[in-house]
Amino acid sequence: MLSHLNRIEEYLACLLLVLLGLLLSTQIVLRYGFGIGYGWMEELARIGFVWVIFLGAVVGMRRHLHIRVNLVLTLVPPGLQRGLEMAGDMVLLLFCIAIAWHGAELVYSTVVVEFRLSATGMSMFYPYLIVPVSFALQALRIVLRYVQGRPEAENV
């Protein structure tokens, strides 16, 4: 089940990245080659860009590749390093849960009060949806890292 989730995250991010490249390339050719442009392409590209970034954050969390400030860890005795690293992960877990919760509230607000993009008419539900999804998946990755007993980086 977890390997399927890993593949879905990465395949979706790759697919969105390819679509983003196609949209932007098409927009450049149309604008500079023919002097025309479409606002809906720019809106979709912006949404795709945000989704790729947030999905990439999930993959980075799974692979334990997020930026860490390790200076403090190098200054304390080896016996305390593991505890400090775990404390940092717990703070990060709480942060991810809080952002997922407030992101879900934001998504819900787009259902209660209709808010649409101007060029596509798309509900803001879809662009905002990645926030709670990404941070919930990141929180899950932190928990799984400790449940599975592999708090070190994944070599994938």
C-alpha cells in the first residue's frame, strides 16, 4: 500500500511537471511567435507549479531531504543528538498537522463561499486542496519514519 502511495506522489508530480512545461512552452510560442496569449493557460500553469512544489515537499519528506540546521546537533554529545533530532521532528510534525488543519479549513471556506479564478472560472477549491493534502502526507511520512523504525534518510 505504501509503495503505491510513493508511486502516486512521484508520478503525479512528474505528470504535472510535464504538463507545466507543455503549458508554458505553448504560452511562450503563442505569445512571442503569434502575439497572442491565453489567461487560462497562465492560471493552469500557476496552479500546476504550486501543486508540483507541494508534492515535491512530500517526496522530500519521505526521502528525509528537507533542509535541517544540524549545527546544534554537532555541538552536543552524541547521546543527546538523537533526542534533539526527535524533538525537532515532533515540532515539525505538529507544524504539519496545524497547516493541514488550517488548509482544510481554507478548502472548506471555498465550498461555503464560492471563490473562482477569473480566466478559467475554476473554483479555488482545487488550487487550495494541495495544502492540506501535502501537509497531511508530510505528517504521515514523519510518523511512518518512526513507526517503521527508519528515522534516517531513504536512499531512493
